[in-house]
Amino acid sequence: MKIALIGCGSMGRVVKELAREKGHQIETVFSSSEAGLSAEQLAERLQNAEVAIDFSVAEAVRRNVLACLKARIPLVEGTTGWLHELEDIKNLVQEADGAFVYGANFSIGVNLFYKIIDFTSHLIANFPEYDVFIEERHHKRKKDAPSGTALKIKQIIDANLKRETTVNVTRAGSIPGTHTVGFDSQADTIELTHSARSREGFALGAIFAAEWICNKKGFYEFPQIIESLFETS
């Protein structure tokens, strides 16, 4: 598979290394110094790629989507902080009959964590004596707060409990991505936690998504791909 890598920061470098280890070819890499490229210029350089993986910045997502639609290749969108444009981006992809996968978090472990949270909060909904809390901690360089992962967890819980929950956010030092959901009553506390040890989990998930979406059409959220594995197993 020939991959175009948009964004060559910390995540991009891990994706590049692991993709090569899995036998894929990095066809082209776009760095932050090329942020001024137009969608047309970017599309021209995407012509030989079979799929693009984006770990750049939220402000560039629309341009990157338009470029991939023009080049007629799928885009795996790993950037966060752009979900206020979700419906607009979805319309662009569907109108152009394109292919797009996005996720608040591409870690396989986190996506399994979503399913655990979904199941647990569905059970807890029967016991109103439990209060729910969500906590997320990241290093001080992370810009979006709450994280996309925390917002996805909140969405799952709110849907099951039919009430709003809040997210407590910490940004400090070099803390790895950590998300905790707690269910607290007068009698006891249940806590579920996912901690990321490295960026490899996110990179491997993005590569898996690229392998899955290659030669497909449609607009998908990464958990849908994970769900499809359970349906076929």
C-alpha cells in the first residue's frame, strides 16, 4: 500500500516507521513547512498514493479533505480539534463519493475501552444512586481540552444515562494520555482507566484503518470499523 503522510511531527514519524515495518511504502510526506500548499497543489502530489494518513493540525483538515477528494484517494484523519466542522466535512465526502475515516483516538485499546464504557454505563443506568465522573490527563503540550477521546466517552455515557456528565481536565508535564471513568455511590466506587504507554497504539490503529478503507467508499468513524470486526467474528 502506498501511503501519503500529511504531518510529520511525533505521531507522523511513528506512523512512517511502523508502516514501513508492515511492508507499506511511504509515497510522500508533507511537513509543517508546507502548510501553505493549496488543496489543488496538495492533490497534485497525492496522485501516486493509494491512501493518506493525516496527523497534522485541525486548521488544515478541510484542505486535506478537499485535496484527497480531488486526488480520489481515501483519507484517514487522526487530527483532533476539528469536530465542529464534522457535518460539513461529511457532506463534502459524501457528495464527492469519497472515502474518509476519522477517530477521536485510533488506539485499538481505547476503542475496546469505549465498548467497556458503553456496556458498564448501560448497566449503571439502572442504579441512579451512582454518580459518574470522567477524568482525563495529558501532557502540557496537548492543545485541545477536553480531549477528543474524553468527549467520545462523554457522548457514550450521556446516551446511556440520559443526562449530562462533566469532564475534568489536567494538562501538566509529560503525562501520557490517561482517561478514567468512575461510578461512585455511598457504598462503593467503580473505576475504569485506560493509559497510553506510547504513540505506537495510535499509529498502528491508523495504519489498520488505512488498510481497511483502501479501495472502499464512504464516511466512517473508527469505532465502526472495530465494530465490524465483532460482526464478522
